[in-house]
Amino acid sequence: MSNPGPVTPDVLSVRGLSKAFGAVQALRDVSIDCRAGEIHALVGENGSGKSTLLGIASGVLAADDGTVEIGGSRLPHHSPAAARRLGLGIAYQDYSHVLELSVAENLYLAAPADARPAYGHMQTWAEETLAAFKLDIAVRALTASLPLAERQMLEVAKALLTRPKVLLLDEPTTALGPEAVERLHTLVLEQVREGVGIVYVSHRLPEVLAVANRVTVLRDGVWQGTFEAASVTEDELVVLMIGRPLTVAFPERHEASDHAEVVLTVTGLQGERFGPVDLVVRKGEILGIAGAEGNGQVPFLRALAGAEPAIGSASCDGAKLDTRSPAGPLRAGVVLLSGDRRGEALFPVLSVRANATIQVLRRLQRFGVVLHGRERRAIGGLVERLRVRMASEEQPVQSLSGGNQQKVSLIRPFLRGDVKVILAEEPTQGVDVGARFDIYEALRAKADEGIAAVVKSSDPLELAGLCDRVVVMSRGRIVEEIPRDELGERRIVEAIVGSRTRGTATAGEEEGAGA
Amino acid sequence: MKRSWLPLVLMTALIIALGAYADAHSSAFLSKENLSSLLLASMPLIIVSMGQAVALLVGGFDVSVAALMTFCVVLASFTLTPTTSGFALVTGSLALIGVGIATGLFNAILIHVVRLPSIVATLGTLSILEGASLWLRSYPQGAINTNVTNALTKSVSGWLPIAFIVVVVVAALADGWLYRSRSGLALRAVGLDERSSRRLGMPTGRTIILAFVVCSVMASIAGFYLAAEVQVGSPIIGNQALESIAAAVLGGASLAGGRGSFFGTMLAAFFLTEIDNVLPFFQQPTEYAEIAIGALILLALVLYQAPELIARFRSSRQSIDAVEAPAT
């Protein structure tokens, strides 16, 4: 079979893929290809089939129908090892690290036989390897001790160790701040120049459009088209992704009152990776926490919710919060929406209904028996409002897509009547564009009822649109507060960048003083 | 790294301390006769525990090992009778190893293919093997070839069994392999995180199946030494399943998989046998031994956790200090 065609060969070509999970058709006759030296973006809402497509291409999942060709050779059966041998590298969204092993050991395990040094040279080899990727990660550190952003970069580095012809990136920037995204893109573009083809899955359109050559849109498992990235606008893609035009909208903020009653007071709270932090949040206020990843935002929220040890004090509605365990804050009406939804917030094998109502069963029972009818009535409206995509409320949460799992975990605090403060960690992470507004609106509605919300987000646009006030954290402390009339995406980004340079300067002075 | 030495140090210290205590009570403890019988008595548990450590490394249990050892003893009373000689001794021995391989594959299929929890799957196997032993020999009957057992228990200078030396060397080499080689690292990785290992293209299925086969084969080898001890086809011996798990854990294995030490396991198995051995010198009834074993396992586990607890406490102190420093 002669092939006089394209100068740049396809490094990945999938044809006619179909895949069903039970009653849900995740993919329907989808074909895409990726050429050497191009970045092919794959975009779509949660549950549109992106992850399924990557799973099949990388040999983790078996397709019901269709073929996968890697570097011109057909993948004979579904096997990650076989896909690797043919030249496919993949950086998983939830990583492939063995967390209890060191960074060097993880790299070593990921390296193919011919790229692997003798066992005794592992440390120096790992240092050189990371240096070649311009990554500054301690090779002896336990992988579990790395911040998420570094785990992500390590994941990409591991995928590149196999010298792949095609590299699949599954939502690689979810855990990254703007600066880390920049670093990742530099690394990826270097690979592209060397002729690697990249399939880049992301829900952050501006980011992916900044580097992609072509874009393919999936919706409900169906191919919606493949376009030159230069010839298509973000708005057009969004229309294809959600099937209707959508403007980034935020719920209306009501007149701020600086005199509203203070509901949450934090005084000198500090823990392992943050503090001391002083803060007040008023009734009806949504306070944003901005900052580069790993600057103590998450540990601060977790400590406030009693999920991490801390010293100092906090009070809610005038009563001192007992933060020694999550039970104290919960009793006082302080609810944490953990960002680690699968690990902390959800019971994967329980149904959507059970997960949503587990904290409020007392209210839904009669004579000690939980009434399913009451449960269903209680969650019905919320399931609809957040557009949870599922076959039934009795479906185990683990069978939903990542974004839909997220929405289920969000239902819980909205069901409780006694909530005074919601601490939300990345409430819209991995949630599709269409449902974001629903989450914003639900949060704002709660605020209008008089509760306070503290929202940690890595998306400055989201903070600017949603919040009444934003504080910026750097090195574990609040370094800047942006009042409502100054709020804007640019202002927040500048504050984050500014705070970082100031932080470095302080460190330099310390060293000077010590010397 | 430091943490992995703790079990070895603790077990060595306990072995010496108990030995010294016993020696102070009775000079008979360090006699050649007693040392020889102690070392030989420790062989079945040491071998089966090292096999158990392999199962624990991939994150599983094997409670069927004791029943397999007993079954091998019963089988030996048929295939290695006093009249067996020549080539028949080889095939008779291979029959025992073959049963080990078959049992290991059976367990591995239940665990890896059918996806039963290993503790449940091997409990079923245990019951089947126990029944099979009783079916073959309803009471202790059938002498076992002494040429074979004497060869297995040959000693140097009258008290040190060659087999014991072999086991010590094998345990040391196995630890070297586990912590100083790529395949050892891969085995631990599979035990620590099977999904990530699979994503990295490692043959996780093969590793887990092999681990259970190794575990069962070790149990059938342990069966030879049990046979040497009892000399007769007894269907009601060998209750060392829990002891073998205890030895592996005392030796540094984690029940969650991915951690363990063959040398530590060897020491711990020896220590557990030593407890049984010294009790007669004190005229203590054996229930004290049971209590002591239980208490020691818990104590050891707490001690193994200690460095982690201390490290966690220290790091939190340090970082709080670090945060405070700029303010002062």
C-alpha cells in the first residue's frame, strides 16, 4: 500500500471508536488523528468522552468497536504496555505515581529498559533527567510529599522518558497556577519541535488555544468537528461543546455592606504549611482566596475545617471553633468542600442519592427509618440545577465522570439547613462551562440567605466574577487584600505575581542578614 | 531507609535478650542438643514466613499455607515412604512441590482473576486442603522416609543445620534483590500501587500470580521440614498460618503491601520459635507464650510507627518555626 500523502505522518490515528459503559454510550464512532510535531487539542464538557478516548488510545480500556494506530502500527489488543512499546506516552490526570516511593524511584520505574541506568546510579541519573526537563524537584523526596503542581510536572516527565512519538496530556493544568502552566507549555513545545505529536485534553480553552495547532470538539461522545486553532474562536468552540452559545456570566452581587455582622473570625491561625492568618468574613459575603499553587491556601482552609492540625484560634458566630477534628467546625456550621473529591468528599460505591444526603439523614427519617421518597425530593431540584449527568440517582458515584462526581459533592452543603460558613476548595475544578454558572449561582443564593463563603480558586477570572473581596496568599500568609471595587482578573493576577516577587526579596534579605 | 533497619535491630535484640535470660535460668538452653533442636524446629516457620512475606509484599495474605504444609506431610507419607528409593524419591519430592505450585496458581486465579479478597480466597483453599488431608489420612499413619529427612536436617559440628545457613544466605540475598534491583523495586511498586504500576506498563498480573505461587511453593518446602519433625503422615499438624503472618509483620512487612524484609522475617520467625523453645526452662504453661506473642506483635508495630510519628511531629514544629522566623 503506497502512501504518497502527507509530509508529516500521523503518530496517532484512531478510527471509528465506540464504547459504552452500561447504558451510557461514552463514545460513538469517533475518529481523530494527531500528526508529528503538532498539538492537537481535544475539548469537551465533562462526560463528553475525552477521558474514554484517551483510555482506549493508551490501551487501558478496550473499545467496543474501532481501531487505534500508534506510529503507523495497529495496537493489537488493549494493554498499556503494548501502547508504550508502539510509542505512546500518557500523562494521566490523576497521575501514575507510586506515592510511597521516592521521585527517583518513580522515574526509574517509568523509564524503558534501554533508557534505564544501573540501579546504583539511579539518583544521579534522576537528577540529570529532571535537569534536562528543567525541573527543580528533589529526587530523594517521597512523591507523596510533593505539591500537586510538581506531581503534575513529574507525570509529564515520566511520560517523556519513553521518548514517545505521541504524548497524551489529560487535563495537565488542573493543578497548576498560571506560572506553572507556562513552564509546562515550554516543556511541551520543546517536544513538539522535536517532532512529537501531542494530544492535549483540557477544559481551559484559553490555555489550550494558546498552544494548539488543531482542535477537536467532542459532545456526548460524538465528534463535533476538527478545526485549525487559528481559524476558530473560543466562543465558537463553546457553542460546539455545549450546543448553545454561552457568555461567561456571574450572578449579580448585591450592595455590599461592610457593616454586616461578622460571622467568621480567624486570629493567628497557623499550621504546618501556613500562617499566622488573621481574617474576618461577614454574613452574606463571598471571600476569595487567591495565590500561586502551594502557598498555604488549601492547608489553611483544611485547618479551619478541623481537617489539619493548627494552632491559633477561630470563631464562628461568636463561639470558639474546636478545630481539633472536623466534628467541631461541622457542629458549628462550618462546612468544607474538599478539592480531593474522590479521596475525601465522596463514598465512591454509594449511590448519588446516598452521597448527597448522608449528612442530613436525620431530617429525612421517620421513626428512625430513612425515607427514600423524602431523600429524592430533597435532592431532585439540586440534581437538576447542577445538571448532574447520570442514568439514575441510584447509580454509584464512582460510575459518574469526574466533573459529575464533583457536582454530587456540592449538593451536600446545600441540603443542610444549619450551615453558616462554606469553605470551598476549587468548587468548579473540572466542572464543565455550562454548569459553572449553576454552581456560582447556588453559592451566591446561599450568600444572599446570610451565610458566608470562603472560596479558594486558582482561576482569577472566577474569583473576580464571583467574590465580594479577595485575599492573596503567599508563603502561607495573606499578603494583600483586594476590595470589591478593585476586583478584576488582571488585578488579581498582578497581586499574585507581585506577592511572589516580594516573597523572594524577603527571603534574600533573610539570607543576607544571616551571613 | 532508617525505618527498614528497625525490625532487624529489634528482632536481633529480642532473640539475644531472650536467649540470655534462658541461659541464666538453665545451662541446658545453650547445649548443642537444644540449639540443634531449636534451629531445626524453626525451619518450617522461617521458610513459610518468607513465602508469606512475598504475598504480603504484593498486598495479599495467604492463610492456606498451614493447611498446605500439613497436606504436604500427609502426601509425603505416600510418596516418600521408608521403602521408596532411587528415582522415586525425586518424583515423590516433586509431587510435594507440584502441589505447592498448583495451590499457588489456584489461589492466584481466585485472587487476581476472580478478584476475591486474598484472605477469603485462601480461607477457602485452607478448608479444601484440610479436608483433603483428612481424606488421605484420617489419623496419623504412614512413616516418612528417613533418608530424605536426615538429608534435609544434616548439621555441621553437631548443632548447626546446613539448611539454616542456606536460609540465612537466601534471606540476605533476597533482601538485597528487593531493595537493590529494578525487579525488586517493581515488586514493591505493584504492592504499593497496583494501578499506577499497571499504567507504567509493568506486568502487574504476572507479578501477583507469581507472588502467590512463590508463597505456596515455600509452604510446601516448609512441609518437608515439618515432615522431618513429625516423621509420620499426620493430618492434624501445622497451624502456622497466623504465626507466619505475624513473623512477616514483625520482620517489617506492611499489611498494606509493598514493604517487608526477608531477613527480618527470618529473624522474627526464629524468635517466635525461640519463645516456644525456652518456656519449658521456666516451667511456664504455654498460654503465656500466646499472650507474649500477641503483646510483642503490638509492641513492635507501635515501635515501627514511632519514627513516622516523631518525624511528623518534628516537621510540623520546624515549619511553624520557619514561618515564625521572619516575624522575629
